[in-house]
Amino acid sequence: NTEQPIHGGLVTYLFVASLTTYQILVVANPAVAR
């Protein structure tokens, strides 16, 4: 089996991407933070 265990890395990437997107939305829309 030569598959690489990239699933964990993918989950981490999606988690970081979600946080980054949330930060961008909050900065773009200050009203959301209320």
C-alpha cells in the first residue's frame, strides 16, 4: 500500500482555510462581528 496519509493534512488545510475565510469576512463586514 503506497497511499500517503494525507487525509489529516487535508482536514488541517480545510480548518485553516475556514478560519482565514471567517477572518476575511469579519474584516470585510464589521457588522457581522456584532
